Amino acid sequence: MPLSLFWLQGGGCSGDSMALLNLEGPNLFAQLEYIGIELLWHPSLSHGTPRQYDELLAALLAGERPLDILCLEGAVIRGPGGTGMYDTHRRRPKKDLIAALAHRARYVVAVGTCASFGGVGGDGDVEATGLQYRKRQKGGFLGADFTSGAGLPVINLPGCPCHPEIVVRMLASLEGHWALPLNEFNSPLQWYGMLVHQGCIRNEYHEYRVEETDFGRRGCLFFHLGCQGPLTHGPCNKLRWNNRNSKTSAGVPCLGCTDPEFPKQHPFFKTRNIAGIPYDLPEGVDRAHYLAYKGMAAAAAPERLLARKTRV
Ligand code: SF4
Ligand code: SF4
């Protein structure tokens, strides 16, 4: 019997859904059928009438129809003043509907950084929060102790947008009852246990500190152009987008969109420096050793890299 999936939109831009529609070989609907997922409703893709939607919701909330997977895209909006009236469903705060469905579902999945951690609305008066985290702080909307029917916390799949392959592989894992170990922010280590830096085609330039100050060249983007790849957890350079590309392959710095603090309050394309050394160093790296190592590495940079002859 297929697992039922209800997709709900909170405060967001639908970017995760748009990314999901870019799935290739085969497309989203064929993959859901193959995995064994019955899409009960998706706000952009379903074409039932409002009455059918209301009837489905009533049946799910009454427990007359089982709800296996609830996916929330977008943050939970609690403003103004905790009322939730900035985001409503049938004149009632949508946050109440989110809570009711989350308590009915066997699995709850937060798709994207807004649903996971609050994202872009997390600092404003819309009082946005993630389902079980608000930025790095555990709790969020449902509370630190929340578990879904299957006894799991909310599974967070951050990204702005979330990589579509992660979404379908997560759904396949739930259908197959495969245990996926989670990291400290309840994101599967399978995809969030690595850094975007891993697998980047500019790695050799990074090693020897061959860095760019402008776009369109082949060197590393970390030292001047704000690349967050060595600090950001995600598979973007291992599980390439549309099986072809990634930001850093295309010459765009990683913006760190899977991080609980995303978006940060400083310019994306500029590296904050202290005396020429990035303020935020690669994860786990000690500043004193980094200074010594990078100085030596830059001095040892091979000519082919300095001349930007190694293709990326
Ligand atoms: S461009 Fe970014 S991800 Fe690529 S090697 Fe440099 S720091 Fe790492
Ligand atoms: S490269 Fe960085 S900013 Fe781009 S999608 Fe991946 S984690 Fe997000």
C-alpha cells in the first residue's frame, strides 16, 4: 500500500516545489509512483476543487484517512504578536492547521531552510520559525520534545531550495523503512554529513590559496568572494543539480543556504576578513595553524594554477 503524502505551504516562496519539478529521469510524478507514494495534495500541483480540499483535510484531521507523511514547505508564521494571522487558512491561523496535521502524521518532513529553521522571515515581525528549530535553537514551533507518530522528530531537509534529489530519496527511505542517522539539527547525515566544499572542482585552487577577486575566473572563491562551501553542510558538489552543475562549478560562491542562520546579515559575495584572513574559517580549522599553512601553500602554488591553466 502506498504511503500517503500531504504537502503544505507555510510562509515561503514555493522555491522547493519549483526545484522539485526540475527532477529528471524520470520526472517527479513517475518517481513518486515508482517509490510508492500517493500524493494526496500539493497546493501548486493538485487540481481538485476547494470543496475536495476541505473534505480531504477534514478526513485527515478526524483520523478517518491515514496521513503517513506531512511535508511542510515554508516557515510557520506566528506574527503579528503570536496570533499567526499573517498567514491564514479559511480565516484561521495556518499555524493551527500545521500543528493539527503534524500530530496526525507518521512522519513530518521540513522541506527547505524556512520550514527547518525559519529562514528569511526568521528575524522579522512575521515571527517565522522552523517546525522544530528556530535558527540553531531547538524547540521551534512544535517544541523540542515533539515526535511524530513513528516516534521521530521533524526531519529537516534544509536548502534554499532543498535539493530535489534529497526530497525524493528521503521519501524513498521512509517508504522503505531505512533508518537514516541524523545530525545535531535532525538532518540526515547521508546528505548533510558532508560539506559543499567536498567535491568542488576548485579544490586544488583552494589548497594553494589561488584566489579570485572577481567573477568569471577559475580560482577559489573563498578568500574574497564570500564562498561558504567549507562551512556549509550539503551535497551540492557530490549530488549535482540536474545531474550537471553546482553553484561553485558555475563560478558562483556558495551562499550557505542550508545553514540554520541563513540568510546571514552580511553581503553574500564578500568575504569578511581580519588582516587578510577570512573571519569564518573552514569548519574545524584552527586560526593559527591556518595562517601558517595557507602562507606556505600559497608560496608552493604550482605555475599551472597561478596561470589558471588547470580547467574547472
Ligand atoms: S569555491 Fe568554495 S567550495 Fe569551491 S574550493 Fe573554493 S571555497 Fe571550496
Ligand atoms: S551551493 Fe551552497 S548556496 Fe548553493 S544550493 Fe548548495 S548549499 Fe545552497
